[in-house]
Amino acid sequence: KARSILIQNVLNQFNLVLDGEEIVTNVKNNSFAQSKHNLIQGILKIYDLTLTTKSNVSRLFYEEVFDFLYNEEILGSAKVSVSGESGIKYFIDFILPETKSKPEKLINFANHLDFNKVTTDAFMYRDVKHNRPSRSGLAPQMLIVANDVEHPITAKARQAAEHEHLSILHWSDKDRIKAILTQ
């Protein structure tokens, strides 16, 4: 879905239309040169999307997760800056607020969850969990939504997450993600 949005943005930028699998434009004689230029530029920009860089692929995954949360009406705050006890500021991808009976859920997304990402998130969690205000007295939970569809999660990453009390939510099991985030 995120790729479709990117493609549609390019088409709109260059006044182009997707007709089946063809990129087309309507041209008037007096604007032929500019329209031809726009068509070529649009095709090149869409071609560039096929050479998607790692950061763009990660961004696409993040957009997919944000779209999923929005479509499932899972209410929370996106891209939140929080401070740890150390004074270091961190960005958390999504935070679900606590309720009287449920702890706050701190959620990060990982397009490629590896040992290093787990240890980074574990350090952040240890640093911020005692700094989070709580009316219920419940400690926040840390969860990671991981793209296991594209990148299998290694045993080492899984073991480290379990040891640090981080829950891994597999992107391949969206029903479980929804159940955990709405319970």
C-alpha cells in the first residue's frame, strides 16, 4: 500500500495517470514538449522506486505498520520523544496510553530485527521505564513489531528480547498484534 501511495504521488507530481499497466498523459499541441518531459521524468522517478534503498524500505514498513494501527483504530501517539533517567532522549515509534488496569505500551518497529536492535531497545527501555508517569502504578511494557515476513528473526535476537522482557510481535501475525494491542 505504501508503494502505491508513492507511485500515485509521482503520477500526481507530473500530471500522469496509470491506465492499467501504462503510464499516460493527455497532451495539447502547445504543451507537448513539457508533457513529454513530465512523462519521461515520471517514468524515471517510478523506476527509481524499484531501486529502493534500505532506508526507504524501512520507511515503507513503518508506513505499513502505522496504516495498520490506524485502520484497526488502535489509538495511541506516534513518534514520541521521551527522556530516560540518564537524561538521554529517545524516540518511540508508538505509545499506547495506560488505563486503570493496563500498563502503558511502548512500541518500536523493526524492519530487520537483529541482536543489535534488540539490545538498543532494551537499553532504552531500562532507561525510560522508571521515568514514565503512571497513575495505575503499573510499569510500562516494551514491544517490538518486527518484519518477520522479509527478515526472519534470529534465535539470538529472540533470546535477548526474552531476557530483557521485550515482547516481539511478528508482522506475519497481524491478528495477534491487534489482540495484544487492544487487550
